[in-house]
Amino acid sequence: MKTVFGIVLMSLILFGVSGPCAASEDVPSIESIVARSNHASLYQGVDCQGTTTMTITDKQGRVRKRQFNMLRKNGDTQDEDQKYFVYFIEPSDVRKMVFMVHKHVGLETDDDRWLYMPSLDLVKRIAASDKRTSFVGSDFLYEDISGRSPEEDIHELMETTEKYYVVKNTPKKTDAVEFAAYVAHIDKATFLPMKIEYVKADNRPYRVIEVLDVESVGATENGKPVTYPTVVRSEARDLESGSRTEMVFSDARYNAGLADDLFTERYLRRAPKEVLP
């Protein structure tokens, strides 16, 4: 099952005593923590849309910006299949570029990813090996935007503190990724991962994603009012290059009734009105 960020990023979650608490009856199982975090990060609502602004700052302090509108729709109620449609607005050199993802269930089944480049009028399929590369020059990766599958990692509850479950995630296929493990600090109240730190084989941190602001967004679900805790500001930092990218998510709308055909190849070259500025 392919699941951030993602803004991934996209998009970047009980009460306990500090220290290892795997045996405590107050602490959910590691499977439950990971499943609830996966849902909170990526699957809230039937669908979601909004605008994302990325501010990329390199080591010398030079700044670049990216802005795009994003649509997301769940394919089922099991937190499995899912679709994303990302339409770029700014700057001019990426305007009308489209990134689309069809996430699939199964560890051995790769997601389908497309990138439309208007300057070349070219639709490119993004290979599975490219999902751990930079997303349009930012410090977020393609995989951060649409998410990483919990099935791809071995999960271990390292610690529980007053506010967080601290979970270590080790990849099952070490040759498919550049990291040895990543540690997520998952908020006990919202189950959102508030900080994710990636380490190399020598346990050296080299990449960090951190949530800077969360807002409760109101919506209607099954005819009843609900609120979804939503990451509206996050930051990815490359500790090796010294660059960082701030990602701001605005105008979030859940359960808008997005049609399935919006997430088809026919709209790569001619984007639907739902993503136009």
C-alpha cells in the first residue's frame, strides 16, 4: 500500500510515561499507531483540495518559489488506493505542469506517476526509482507528496513521551532507498507525524521534515459537521546541502465531491477547472 506527505508533501502522527512503554496497557500497538498516523496524514475525508506554496531557500540564502493547486481523492475506505492531481501555477517556467499519481495496494505493486511538461508538450511516466528524487527542485521528494507505504518498512515503538509516540521505521528493501531508517514523532492527540528525521547507515541525520503549524478545518461528512486536523505549514531541511523548503497549504476543502475522471490522462494536457487559479 503506497501512502508523506507527503506535502507531501505533500502532507507530514493517549497518555503515557516517558521512556519505552511497549508493554503499557495505555499505549496502542505499533500497528495501530502507524495505521492511525497514516490515516491522519493522508486519508482524512473522502477527498481534499487546496493550494500549496513552496519557498525554497539554498545555503547562500537565494530564494525560489513554487505554487500549485492539488486535488486528492481516496479510492476506497480502507486507506489504500488513492489519486492525486497537482497543477502548477507559478513560476512561469513550470506553469501548467501537472503531476498525477495513482497509488496502488501491495508492496510489490508500484504507483503510477505521470509528469506533464508543457514546455515540451510531453507526458513522462515517473519510474519507481525516481520517487526518492527532488520534487520540482525542492527539498521535498516525489514520495513525500503522495506518501510512503507503511508496508515498505519495519516499525518499532522506541519511546513514548508526554506528547509523542516516537517510532523508528526501517526499510525492508534497503537497496531501494538512500536512508537506513527514519524516526517519526507522532502527536498523541491528532496522530499527525510532527517531525520525521532520516538517518544514514552510520546513524547520521541528513534530512528532516517538521510540521510548523496545524489547523482544524471544518467539513461535512455523511451529513454531519466534522473537523480535520490539517498540516498547513511544514518544512523540509537537507542537512548536507544546507537548503530548506517551507510548504504552506491554504484554502483546504474536504469532501467536495471530486469526480473520478479528473484523475485521468485526458486532463494532463488540459487541466480541469477544479485546479485552475
